[in-house]
Amino acid sequence: MNRPHDTHRPCPLWRRLAALVYDLLAVVAIVMVVGLLSQLATGGHLVATGARTAIAWWYQPLQGLVVGAYFVISWLRGGQTLGMRPWRIRLVAADGGKLRPAQALRRVVVAALPLLLLGLAPWLGLRGAVWAVLVGWAAWFAPALFDRRRRALHDVAAATELRRIA
């Protein structure tokens, strides 16, 4: 069911990318808080230094879960993240109805898949792996330039779409 102020106007790519930049600020804050709490919980031994630097095996999965939870919870509690609010866009199911938890989870997982390209760092170097991730995300968002409903790949996979709010 649509909210009275929702429209059927799809969200243009530039607007969704602007919202993503705003969300990046929230994600950085979340990562910093999780990092601080992890350092406190380990007594400052989250990162082992010496001949070889090593991060606790659970730290990166924890960060991924917490950041993913931010997006999923935001989408389920009103269809908007902090970054989507000022740009007046809302995430809805493809039929215009309320987002289901499985859709939100699928969307965040598919959107994060290009991060796996960071695993190429031993062969490409960190800079090359980061560029691979950026190219991967460009490929993920490219369909939004041509799709009539302006859906990115993760929207197609999760049967969702972003709509402008009147």
C-alpha cells in the first residue's frame, strides 16, 4: 500500500548517488563506534602488530553485519536511510507495497557483492582492488541509466525500486 505522499516517479540515478554520499557519513560514524567498542572489548589488542600486522578475524564480519543492519533496519522502518530523507526518496517493493525483510536483506547483500573484489588486493595491490570495487559498483548502478523504473542491479534482484516523494 502506498503512503499518501508517495508518487510513482522513479528516482533518478544522480539523486540516489547523492543520498548514498550522505549515507557514507553515517556509515563512517557507525564504523568508528564499532571500532572503538571493539578496541575497548579487546583491551586495545584488536590489531596485532609485529613482523606481520593482523586484525582479529571477527572484526571485519562484525563491521559488515552492523553496516548491513543499518541499511536493512532503516529500509524496513519507513523505507528511508538518513541519506534518503533530505533527497526525498523512499525504497518500496516493486509493486509499490511495503518492503519485506527478505527483500531488504537480499538488496543489501547484492549491493555489497562488489566488496568481494577487495580480495584481489594481493594480486592488484590495494589501489587496484579499490578501483575494481568502484568499477563493480558502476556496473551495479549502470542499469539505472536505462531502466524505465531507474532500478539498479540490486533493485532488480530484490524486486524493489526507489521513488521520489512529492
